Amino acid sequence: MISLPFSQDIPEEVAMLFWDVDLAALDLENHKIFIVERVLNMGDEVALKWLRQKYGLKIIYYTVTTSNKLTLKTARCWQNYFNLKEEQMRCFSTFSASLDHVY
């Protein structure tokens, strides 16, 4: 675990997804949508397990339906998981074909 300010901890397996971010400035509450987007787009099973434990399916669902920063591959995965229609997901009108434009 990497210790963050205010007793916020993030596993190293997840922290590596934020290689371009100052982890000391990353607030797990104030930046939760950014964190969820990043983990959904780039995380593995370990990161997804942490994400679900940390934020729960309600925040993941909210992010999946409101984010415009999910890749098409990620969007389709979570569309199936939550049994959503394209119209229920903002990203289908503005999805990014590559991660270069996401962050």
C-alpha cells in the first residue's frame, strides 16, 4: 500500500495506473470519478476488485452512465455488465477510440 494524505491508501497495483499523477495530490473522495474512469479503462482484475470495494457499484454505475472518457471497449464491457442501452451512456456519443485522448 502507498500511503496518501488523510489516511487514504491505494494498493501499489492500482497506484501504477496513475503514473502521470502526483499521488500526494490525489484525493480519493474529491477525484473519485477520475479514479473510477482510469481504473475502468486501464485496470486489471486486482484494480477492479479494489475499485468495487472502495467505491461500490453505485459510483461505478454513475461513472459508466455519465462519463465521456471511457474507451469504446470499456464502455461495451460495462454496458453488458449493467445491461444498459447506448442511450443510457453518455460515452457512446463522445467515446474516445484511444487512451491518448482520455487523459
